[in-house]
Amino acid sequence: MRRFLLYAAVLVGAAVMLFPFLWTVITSITPEGSLADGPTLVVDNPTLDAYRTLLDAMPIWRILANSLLIAIASTVFQLVTGSMAAYGFARLNFPLKNVIFGCYLATLMVPLQVLVVPLFIEMKTLNLQDTYFALLAPTIASAFGVFLLRQAVTAVPAELDEAATIDGAGHLRIFTTIVLPLIRPALATVAVFAFMGSWNSFLWPLVVIRSPEFMTLPLGLATLQGQFTTQWDVVMAGSVVSIVPIAIVYLLAQRHIIAGVAHTGIK
Amino acid sequence: MRLLKFGVAGLAGILALTACGQGSATKEAAAPDGKSVVRYMNFSANDGHEKDLTAIVNAFQTANPNITVQVETVPYANYFTKLQTAVAGGTAADAFELNYENFVTYASNGSLAELKSVDSSVYKKSLYDAFTSDGKQYGVPESFSNVVLFYNKALFKQAGVAEPTASWTWKDEQAAAAKLTNKGSKVWGDYQPVSYNEFYKVLAQNGGSFLNAERTEATFNSPEGVEAAKFLVEKVGKTMPTEADGAGTPDFDSKLFKSGKLAMWHTGIWMFSPMADAPFDWDVVVEPGNTRKASAMFVNGLVVNAASKNAEAAQKWISFLASSDDTTKTRLATSWELPPVADEAKLAPYLDQPKPANREAVFTALDEPVLPPVIERQQEMQDLVTAELTSAAAGRKTVEKALADAQTKVNGLLKK
Amino acid sequence: MGWKKLGWVLFFLLPSAIPLFVFTLVPMVSSLWVSLHKWNLISPMEWAGLDNYTNLLTDPMTRRVFLHTLIYVAGYLPLVYAGGLGLALALNQRLKGRAFLRATYFLPVVTSWVVVALVWKWLLNPANGLVNQLLGAIGLSGPGWWTDPQWALPAVILSSAWKDLGFVMVILLAGLQSIPSDVYEAATVDGASAWQRFWRITLPLLSPSTFFVVVISLINGFQVFDQVYVMTGGGPAGSSQVVVGQIYDLTFRYGRAGEASALSWILFALILVITVIQIRGQRKWVHYA
């Protein structure tokens, strides 16, 4: 009985969570899809017109490729820089460690809205504006990732390192062969958020990118909203296109979040 | 260990890949001798007119083989964020588009180059003069549009109400709206947003003025102002949908009109094409006034960046884009915003197009136009006036109190 | 500390420290400099000393936006943590279709606020929204939500918590994975009830993840912006305007970048103090392995 209630609750919740996405999909295949009348669950004449309009309106494949390149690069960078820093903060002892960690966290405390202009001027001074690198730069490292991974490394029993040290392993080997495999769930989590952060980022690309060949997906989707009118079915088609890749990334990562248990080997 | 080496190599590869690809738009400096590149940033081509702008660019480049125009189109909602950052970083385009409301801010901050020896005779004078600041010409008008009263002929017929005419006043509109509203069948008589843009217009229709002549003080909290604001605010809930009915959600009004549930609609001529395929007959008429007629007019202008190294070529391009016959033809053929040309014969093709039948109204409305009152801290003023009026419409304040508060705040902005 | 040890510290920290320094700290310091100027972005900066700060501290709008932000955080954090924890516990059990369910709950996290806001504005529509219809069915008259100054902020809190449930769930799920199952088995053998196991084992061993969620949610919560911007635009009549919303308007709409920078540094100070208190306090309740 308890199990039944649990199922019921979880399923009702899931329906509530799924609903906006379903609405997005439905609006995107409704002819002249409108939002003003609220959602309908049955579409009379489903059509892929909105997706065709989307293809016509922008070089969508190029845009997707740009967004993917930057998101993947940013994810890989954050995993490497973040896990290394996490190991440093969790396993090494050095003066001012807490202050330095505080400085890392402090980078999360000033809103992007106010950093955008100084950062843009800096990029321009370095003559890096309007490049792929400029899109990537602010997401090479993130204190969010460092913090999450540090929590995970701290949770790895220190006896494991000590045993390895006795066996003659150095920091690098402990890091790569003991710590990294054990924090896979956290790495997968960071990967999801890093990818998502880059994939959805709007304000910075808007400001720093000028050439159409570097356009990313959120910028492309923004062009669908006119000054006076908006074709919502096309906007919703764009939203579907933008949600699907992150959903895939999440599904891929999720396996590791769960598989983590089997591999931790903590007894 | 192998994993690490692999990772390091991968990162180095990505870094190299991303750092070396500087965008085409930034590699402009290398234009060959005698050729110049003009970068042009705009919002009005976004979402539908990109190809039309390209056609104009091609016509210009054919006529001026020494100049290449590089277009960057940014959606209106993000345009000024991008423009300001670019100005701050010194990377703004050589020429760009500004709406009249924002023009004053840019002109008075020295961001714009003065235009010399412009042939002003090709432009409609009132539009040309709008881009003068301190006796200097800082821009040319690019296009304009205005606001008229759209009405659903079928609904008027059904309710047995006479269709609006150019001689209508507020009273006629109110009476018709009351008869046309049928809450049972969810049909509304009227729609006019409660906002700054509508308020300064109804104020003018009632003979009031928003600012004093020197633009140093707000004067809208007058008997005329209160009456005008009441005209606007008291529609809400009576003949016009409230926020709770959905007003204010994106495209609410256009969907409402198109679905045949709205009898009268105060909106811009930019809605002609989106409404072209509405499944009922509709037409337009000059908006009713009270003590006088006044129609809102919105003007976009073209300016040259004060920091541009290609100012001369840039001016050539904006003159072409503003007044050439190619542009005029393209604008009229594609139902873009109207060209600002003085020669009205050139606008004739516009009148020949089918729906709406009474296109004349667009030009009649221009006889008595009202431009938005503009101060240096424009956006703040617009936001706060709209917020005060919205409070009055929602019944949180009396109209009198809202106007008094708005006036005090606007005066505060004028002082700083 | 020897050279070799220093070398290791640099080896592990520099890859993250350099980019964070160049691409975040440097702009942060520049914005501190901007906060001492009058600047509208399009004309040269003018020195203003501490004027921006004193102006902000006397402006009633500053107090309002901070108050709204505090209300947001106070409403959002308990909701999202309790909900996320419940979800994580439920979906950590051996349920059929567990992977699918987890993905479903994560879907809102990845959906853009533009879409989510449209949906929620419709759900919370005062006249015919689903929520008010349901409330009506049980005899309650629903509030005006985003059209009512009293209810605009709760509407934002509700939709934010809904969207971020999956975020908290994922973090806590990862934390639950690292709790060894033999601890539970031992407790069960000792006759501990499910409730006791939750309080004595799950919560304490989950505390590093909880600590992370609380610290990050507070840092992010104080910088809430997107949802307010797209759902209410700070309205009606400024009743849901938050600090970062004000910062955005000041910078990009009102040409007052100096004040915006000053405001963001006041916000920074507040977040910093709260974070430091949490880091100091963690010894009392966070149990690391």
C-alpha cells in the first residue's frame, strides 16, 4: 500500500513536470500555434511547418554545431580544472587554503549582468572579442564545479590515499586512479551543469559575438521574437530543439550517477 | 596517467581551435586600397525582413562598388544591451539604427557623428527635423509607422453599430465599445494598452502637453491629463480585457483580434501583414480624438558612430538606405515600415494594396502626428509612467494620485 | 612548506585559478572601479567617489529590492530543499521506470525560463488558470498571482521551486549514492525504524551534499533574475523587483552603470557574509567521511 502511494505521488509529480515540455512540443506542431488560448492536448492537423520555418530562418545546423562545440569544450575544461582544484583543496595542506577557497566562491557572488561590460572591454583589449575562445573563456573553470567536486573528494575515505601512499603512489596517481573513479557521480553531475550553463548562456554571447558564423542557439532563438509579433509555434519548435540535446546529455550522465554505487567499492 | 595525457592534449587542441577563429565581422581592417567596409547594426530587419535588407545592400553595393556593407541584425529586445556594450568597448558599428526615443540620449552624449551636407529635401520635413539636436543634424529618418484604429467589420454589423469614421470622438468610441462588448460570448469592444505610449497620445488628443516647451518640467498632471488618463484606465474591465483576462501576455491582443473576439483595436500599421489572412473583413480609421485629433508616430533613424573611421562611406550608406528609390520600392512591396520620403507620389503603390481598404487613413493620420515626449532618461520615464498608470488601472490608486506621483517622479528625473 | 609541495599545490590549482582570475576576478575589480563613477556606458566615466553608494543607501528602492530578494530566498530555499530531498529519497528506491522518472523531474531544470514562464503565467492565470480552477473546486477563491502586488513574488517563488526541484534532486541523489548500504543494514539489524534510519543515518551522511545545496542555493537565490524578468518584469508596480533585476535595469536600460556596480557590491557583501557564516558553522552539522 505504501508502495502504491509512493508510485502514485511520484507519477502525478512526473506528469506535472512533464506538462510544460509536452505543451512546448504540442504548440510546435500546432498550425499557427498560439499560446493565448492555453494548451490543448489534441492537435487537429499536426504539422512540421514550424520546424521548416526554423530551418529557413537561420543556419540551424551551423548554430547547433557552434553551441555543441562550446558546450562540450566548456564541460571538458570544467571537469579537468574543477576536479584538480577539488583534489587540491581536499587533500593538500597549504597556507591560506580557506581564504583561497573563499576567493573561488566569491567569483560566484557578483552577478553576470554587472560583469559583462568590464569583461567585454577586457576581451576587446586582448583582441579576443568575436572568437570561439571569447565564448568559452568565462566557462573554462567554475567555482560551482570546484565546490561540488571538493565535497565529493572530501567524502572519499582518506585511508584509501594513505594505503596508496604507502605503496609509493604520488599525488598524480592517487588523483587519477583512486579519487577520480570514486567521484564519478559528482563528475557526471558537474558535466550536466557545465553543459547546461554553456548551452543556455545568452547575455555573454549576445555581447561578445558579432559574426553570424559564431552564433549560438540561444542567440538564434532570440531572433524569432519580433519587435511587434512572435510566431510562437516556431519559438516552441526552437525550444524543443534546444531541450533535446541537454536531455540526452542528462540521460548519458545519469547512468554514471547511478553506476557510481557499484564502483565506489567502499566497504 | 594515460587519461591525463589524453585530457591535456585534448584541451590544448580545443584551445587552439577556439582561439584562432576570429570572426569575419572583426577582420574588417584588411580591406584593399580604395575600398571601405561599413558595418551596420540594426533591429528592424529582424524576424522577417532580413532578405529585404540584403536586397537593399546589394543595390547599394552595385551603385558603390568601393563600399562593402556588413550587416548585423539584432532582435529589438536585445538591441540596446548590445549597442551600449559595443559603444562602451569602442567596437560599435560605423552606422546604426536608433529609434527616435533613444536618439536624444545618444546625440546628447557625443556618441554620434554630425552629418554634413545632407540633402534634406528628399525627406518629409517633420521626420528629418526629429533627428536634429542643438541645431546639428545627427541622423536621417529611416522609416516610420503610426497607430490607427483597427476594427472588425463583422462584429460591428452583428451588433448593429455604425462603423467608425474619421470624425469619431472618444464619446463615439466609448458608446460603440459598450455596445460591442459581450462578456457572455467573450467578445470585447476595445483594446488599448495602458502604457506611456498610449498616455502621451491621448493626452495630446485632449489638448494637454506632457512636458513644458523647454522640456524642463512635466506638465501632464493637468485637468486634461486626468481626463485623458481616465479615458484610458476606465476602459479596463468595462470594454477592454484586464490583466487577469490575459492582457499583457505575449501577443494577447493580436490573437484576440485575429480570432474575431475584439471589435476595436488601437495598434500600429505593422499589424497589417500579420492580420492580412484574418478570416473576417476588417478595416482601419484614424483614431478618434477628444478636443483634437492626434496620432502616434514612431520614427526610426539612421546615425553614424562618432568613432567611425569610415564616416564618409557610412553616411553614403545611410542616405541610400533612408531615401533611395530601391529602398522605397522594397519597403512598400514588403509591407515593411514606411519610407520617410517627401515625394508622396512614390508612396502611391502602398495605397493600391488590398487589405485594409482605407489605407488613406495611414497618411491622414500623419496630418496631426504626435511624437513621443523625449528626455535624456527616457527609459526610466517610460517605465515609471506605465507603472503608475497600471496601478491606477488595477484599482490600487486613484487616477489623480497616480498622475501626481508620476509627475513628481518625472520631475525628479529631469533634475538629475 | 617545501618547493615540491608548493609545486603540487600550483599544479592542482592553477588550471582553475588562472581562468577564474583573468575572466572573473579582473572584471570584478573593474566593476568595483566602475562603482566609484557616474557612467551611462555611452559617454566617458566621471569620478563620483562614494556617491553611488550613499545614493543607493538612501534610495527607498534599494530597501525594497533587498526585501523582495530576502523574501524570495526565504520562500524558495525550504520549498526546494524539502521537495528535492523527498524526490531524491523516493527516486533512490527500487522503483520501476526509475531512470525515466528521474529524467522527467530533471526536464524543467533544462527548459529555458522563457518557456517555463509562459507556462506558469498560464497555470497561475487569475481568471482561468488551472491552479485557481483547482482552488475553486475545493471552495477557495484563488489570488491574483502575478497581477497582484501581494502575490507576484509568491508566484515567482512557486515556479522557481518547481523548476529547481530536479537540480536539488540530482545533487542529493549523488550524495545518497555515496552512503554505503551496509550502514543501513546494520541499523536495520539493530531494530531502527525507517524514520530513525532517516534521521540518524541518511540526514547526517547526506550533510556534505546538503551543505553544498544550501550554500549554492543561497548564492544563486540572492542573484535571482531570469524568472522575475520574464514572469513579472519586476511588477506589478515594482512589487516583485529584485536586486539583480534592478542591477540589470540600471545598467542596460537606465544608463546608470555606476550605481548598478555599487548595488552589486552591496549584494556581494551580503552574500559573502552569509556564505562565511555558513562555512564557519558547517563544523557543527556537516559530517565528512
